[in-house]
Amino acid sequence: MRSHPPGSAMEEEEAGGDGPSVLFLHPDLGLGGAERLVVDAALALRARGCRVQIWTAHYDPGRCFAETRGLAVRSAGGWVPRSLCGRGHALCAALRMACLALYVLLLSGESCDAFVCDQVSACIPILRLARTRKKVLFYCHFPDQLLTKRESFLKRLYRWPLDWLEEYTTGMADCIVVNSKFTASVFKDTFKSLSHINPDVLYPSLNINSFETIVPADIVDLIPKKKFLFLSINRYERKKNLALALEALHELRGRLDSHEWNEVHLVMAGGYDKRVLENVEHYEELRRLAAKLGVNEHVTFLRSFSDEQKISLFSNCVCVLYTPSNEHFGIVPLEAMYMRCPVIAVNSGGPLESILHSVTGFLCDPQPTEFAEAMEKIVRDPILKDTMGAAGRVRVMEKFSSEAFSEQLYQCICKLTE
């Protein structure tokens, strides 16, 4: 188990505040959108006077958001494998979270007033076994059973008990919140036995202070200096449809003259974990696709970039490409808009709630021609970068502020601990 030494700054962070004590449980504290939300939630509650700690099955400070180094983070249950020979990820995730919950209850010696968990609900029935009953808030990013394909009878047979377990244990939470109206509708359609539950929508927010205090890194050695720098940020996973960005770049090439094309470059920046086979495979697939399309000289691939590098990328790009379809919410568009970058995104899921079409960016069908058409508008009319960027900053401050997120989350915790 990873632990901070007694008397350390981490222990002081945990002990501070007169508010409720909140213990977060999260499967793997890495660099994704779910992890960003957990960290922001912990920081928001700590700022409200709550005593906060995060428990996770895996924590690597070198491959995690920098703010976690100022939080009390513990790990246990990492001995349960992430998969069995590349299979059974969902089963292993449920077992890891169950073991983590058991460790917290039986061996950690920790106490709290409320639990907050997300992604994997299998830990909830175990948390309810606490000697003194503590209430549980579950943050549903998206039903896990919808994130996998069922291409064979054996796969459907394997998933049936896991799908049942997910629905049953999710319903055991004392409070359920979701990240968007889109996810709320999917929740109702998917979990039929939970039709009596109307989850509240708690939009993710930005920890704006981190954007204002981080000193941008020098990225001159990483990417070429170009007038039209497009940026894609997403984990190296196939469901993120990153190939769309490369195909759109190829399509854009045919719309520009040679001088304009020479000023265009795309940065593919993605969360990358060498322990995750899909990350490794998909990274190489995208590099091969770029070469096949003949755009590899106009593409730079970055893996697991730092927060300082991300700020620099936003500051230097003219537009962000966001390629997933039916994304549950998507924190990247918020980050981009706050950094005054227009966003070109797929017209489904969360981006329909965060992006205003033709105001803060463009919402397009997931087709290379449509994305390329929007990219061409940015190239032809550079003023769009400024006008849409300014509108994006206003949009984030008005609708997705950290203050609104913090207040709603804090009220949820207070209700649970009354």
C-alpha cells in the first residue's frame, strides 16, 4: 500500500477542515477525464473545509495530475491484475474495487462520514457493510455495460452477470449523480430496474486556478512553429476515434494551396500507459495511418504530456479537434474553451451541452469531410480564433464554473451526512 508518512504535508491536508470527512474510491488514478473529475471534486470539497482522502488501486505520482501530490492519496488492491491475459477487464476492475473497499473497511484504520466512488459500482455493497453505516455517493460517468462490444455468444454470456451486478450495485448508492443530461437519459434507458431514480446532473468543471498558476513549458523542441497548429487531446483508445483527426487533416490538404498547407500542423497528444495494451497498439496504429495518408510530416504524436506542456499546446494552437462520438461529457472542450481555443467536435453526447455551434466552435458529423470543412474555416478566417475563443471563455465561466460545481457537490455531501 502507498501511504504518506505521519506528519507529512499530505497528512496535514487530510486532517485540515471542520467539515465532513469524505473518502473517495477510484479504480486507477491516471490522467483521464474521470480522474480529472475526482481530483477536482476532492480539491473542491477540501476548499469547503472537508477532510478529504483518495483511495485507489493504482497511483503513480509521475503519471498523474500534479494536484494529487497535494492531496492525501493511498493505494491498495493493486495486486489484483487489470486483466487475465488481455481479457476480463471488467471482471478484474470489479474485483480490484471490491478488494480496495475491503481494505479500507477492515485494514486501513480510516474512518469517514461519507464515501464517494465512481466508474465501478461493485464496491458499494461492501461499503454499506461498515460497522457504522456511512452513506455513498456514486458518480456515474456512463454505464460500463455500454462501453464494450458483444460480438460472440461467450462475450454476451460473460457480460450478463457483470451487467446485472452493475445495475444492482449502482442502485444501492444513497445518491447518484451523472455528468450530463445525455448521460442521465442513457442511465434511464439502460438501467430499467432503476427507473424510479432520477439522477442529478453535476457538470464537471475546470480547476481554473491550475490553469492560471501553471507556468507553460517550452515546447519548441517538441513541435514545429506553424501558423495553423491544430490540437487533438485524448487517450490513445480506439473508441476515441482519433483516426478521424488524421483523416480530416488529409482531407484538408486537398482544400489548401501548397503555401497554406505548409503552415498546417496537427499535434496528437494523448494519455498513454505502457501497461495498457490498447494504448500501445493504438499509438502505433495511428502512426501507421498518418504515414499511409501521407501526412506524417505534418503530425506530431505526444504521449502522457505534462500539465505545463498542455497549457503551452492550448496557447499555441488555433483550434482543438475533439473526435469521440457519444462522449459522456468531455472535459477537453471545456479546457480548450477556457484557453480561448475554438473546438471542432462530433455533434453527439456531451459536446452538444458544452459547445455552442458557430459560436464557441463547430459541431459536425463524424466524417473527415465535415471536420476538414470546419478546419478550413479556421485557416481561411484567422479572426475566428479570437472571436470564438473569447466566446468560449465566457461560456465556461458562466455555465461550468468551479464555484457552481463545488457548491452543488458540497450540498450533496451535506445532505448525506445530516
